[in-house]
Amino acid sequence: MNFTRWSSRLPGTQRRAAARAEHTVTTTDRRSEGSVPAARAEQLTDEPPPVPAVDELPVREVLDRVPALVALVHGPDHRLAYVNDAYTAAFGARPCGEPAAEALPELRDLGLMPLLDQALRSGKPRTLKSRKAPDGRHYTFTCTPVADADGEGPGSADRADSAVLVFATDVTDHAEAAERLRASERRQRETAVTLQRSLLPQELEQPDDLRIAATYQPGGTEAAVGGDWYDVITLGGGRTALVIGDVMGRGVRAAAVMGQLRTAVRAYARLDLPPHEVLNLLDGLATEIDANQIATCVYAVHDPNEGRLVYASAGHLPILVRDDTGHVQRADEPTGPPLGTGGWMHASGSIPLGPGSTAVLYTDGLVERRDEDLDEGIAALERALAGATGTPQVVCDRLVRSAGVTADHDDDVAVLVLQHPARTGADAELFRNAALELLGGVEAAPRARAFASGVLTSWRFPGDLHDAGVLATSELVANSLQHGTPPMRLRLRRTDRRLIIEVTDGDDHLPRRRRAEPGDESGRGIAIVATIASNWGSRRTPGGGKAVWCEFVLPTA
């Protein structure tokens, strides 16, 4: 193919440069000797030589010296017409006149052939960004159609003489810098994910009366890790605290704040406070940790004797509960704003959780979508929960799948599923309750001992556990009679793993263990209970008053 002919079709400066593609126009000095005075001639001698016009530049020589890779192909099969020196240095000599698929195998392997066709059909340049070539370098390829001198060519009916100029710019430095940046982001994400997972429970506590499962899935590779967390805390006396939260923000900082809040929740839970009081304490702490970050949180407590979840919510999504008939109930709206806003007094609410019920606590990544209203996502989760049966882990996995959560999801997802199983048959015999109203007076303590002895005997406990249980009952009742006020109540409860003894009264002064001096006539009851029992504690009850409890671990068979 005649290069000079096709150089006339190059756009812009390339077309003007093509006017002298194969020869160099020599310039002549048109000055006439003797027509200029000597002084003026000397002045002109010192001036720089004239610069050739752009149209006078030799296009082949220019293209050969361009550091970018240049090739010219023509016709529908893209036969090679020209490659410059830079192209030859990168990929070796190439035979002109052959189709590009054979003459330029590196372009074929990079998938550039369809781009050449598109440039011919559309008559517009097409670009392929940052592709790695066989020489190990990264190039950005631009395919520019070349028009005929009469305006025909690319995009016209006859493409036999159409040409495309392939221009490849070396972007290796940019590509390597981008890869280093991506690698750095991957390392930061992996660090945040590792920190996040290490701060979450490595193994969930499993209360006697509940079955619990949880899952956490970080956002996809393009999303920074957030601050989602969950926790299960056994409070003693058969009660369990369940927590889920979400720190606003991304990355290591959000994970670190999450870890501090989770640790604080566990510490406050040991105080056995009502849910709203725990959130009030967390609110102040969140402000101290980082005044620029807020967090949503739900703190709920399950008491198997009450059959309800008592909860407080700091701007978090509502708890969902599916009863044994499949009906799903949504807890009331959040009882307060997110943690870290300060100055708000949270309140507690409750929702039934009877035998056979399943409750779900979750973060917004499970239900929030950019193209949907949040209520639609929660409604979809309700429908999925209504049909979800099986173990808590099975339910958890089904809810995540039904929400369309995948490995490349754009947000963190945390889900906590708990079930209060309905026990029947032999299993029901391992979970039993007995209660006695204490009317006061000198006969209250003997009645309590006799009641406890009869119940523990009917539950077929070993003799040493029977005697320890009766002694603990006597001391707790005596403490309530001496320091408490009516109404008083004794409750015995057994599970498949422990015996729980609890005494409630109307006084809200919590007892504490102290060391009694030899001459003291009181102060030894709680110390005796703490010595013989596996665990003990006390808490204020919602309606006023207190509950003092202890528990004994049952011997394994």
C-alpha cells in the first residue's frame, strides 16, 4: 500500500504532516545578495534559522521517532500498511500487506480486532484502556479511522480502501501505580476484616433455654469493612442478653470503635441493668470514644419465666419475631436515637417470645438497597422469616440468601437468630418450674425449706445437690425476710444443665457479699450462698424491688 496516499487521510495535524510523507522538502534562502546593507545582514546572520511549517514536516520521519507505538491498517480485513520504529522495537518486524490478525498477533490476542471493526463502521475513534501486552508493558490503544480525501471512507458504503490508525501509549507506570494502590486497599481491607472478625464472638454462648446462631459477612472487595457486631451474654439466673449494632463509618476505625462498644456492653451487662439503662450508659461512652461517629444498637434480655424479649433500641432496625403459627410480628420503632448523639433518655419495650418462637436481629446491610425503600426490605425479610423453618443456623442462612447477599455485596451484614424451642416429652421433664408465695412471719423460712426439699426430691437430684439447694433456699429467704419487704416469692427452676433458685421481694436495695466479723450476728447468708453455689447475683426488677438468685451446675451423667 502507498503510505503517501493514505497519509492524506489522517485527521488534523497528522493529515497536514502527511503531505511530505516520503521526502523532505528543502528550503532555500530567498534573500538576494547585496540587497541588504552590511549591518542589517550581520544582524540577520545572528537570527535563528526559519522554522518549517507543520505541513512541511516529513510524516514518516515524525512517526518513526514518536515513542508511542503506531500502526496503520487498511481494508475490511485490516491489512498492515505501516508500523513505526517503536512498534518494531516492542514486538519485532511485521510483514506489511498481511491481515492484522496474522501480521499483528499481539493486537489479536489483546482483543483489538473488534475495536478496529467498530472504528470502521462508526467512523469514530475507539479506545481500549490499559491492556498488558506480550512484552510485559501496559498500553492504552486508540483506533482512529482515516477518511479519504473526498470525505469517504470509514462509515461509508465502500470500506475496501478504508484505513485505521492504531496508536498505543505506554501506560505501564500508571498501571503499576494503580495496582499498588489496589494492593494497598486490599491489605487495608484484609486488616479491617481480620480486626472485625477477631472482635466478634469466636464462639457464641449457648443459654439453656435458647438456641442461637449468627453470621457476619463483610462487604465485597470494593467496599470498606463497616462496624457491624453482635453478641450473646448469659446473665445468670436463666436470663440472656442479646446485642446487635452497627457503627456508622468504614474501615479499621469503625471496627475499632465497634470493639470498644462491644466490650463496654459486656461490662454493663454484668451489672444486670434494664436494657434502656445499658443504652444510656453506652450513649455517653460512645461520645467519649469518638464524638464524630454514631452507632445504632439493640440490647434485649430474654427471661424464660416471662416469655418475652425486653429490649431497648438506639436507632436500630426493629426486631422480628415469628411465633409457632408462622405469624411474624415487628417490634415497635426505635425507642431512642443512635448512640453518640447524647442527651437522650432511652426507654424499654417488649415483644412476646414464647415456646416455638424465632426472633431475628439484623443490621441494615441485610434489608437496605439503593433502589428500594427500607420498609420494603424489612417487609421482604418478614416474608422470608414466615417461611423459614429449621435450626437457627438454617434460618440464618436462608434469610441471607433470600436477601440476595453475595460475596460482592456493597455493605456489611450481621444476623442473629434465636429460637425458644417448644419442649415436649422427655425433653420437657428437664425444664421445670416451681414457685411459692412467701407471706412472711416466723413460719416463712421453714415453709420455704420444706417446699424446696419436696421439689428437689421430686426432680430426683442427688443427695448432695438436694442438701445444697435447700441450704441456699434457706439463706436467700432469710436474707429477704430480714432486709426485704413484701411481696416475697420463691422460685425454683431446673434446666438440662443447672438448678436455679431465686427469691424476689419489694425492696430495691441490692445485697452484696461482705466479710462478717466473728462477733457479727448477720452478714453471713450471702457469703454462704456464694461459697456453695456455682454462681449468684442480684438485680432490680422492672416493677420495683429486687431479685436475688443462685445457680448450681448439674452433674453430668
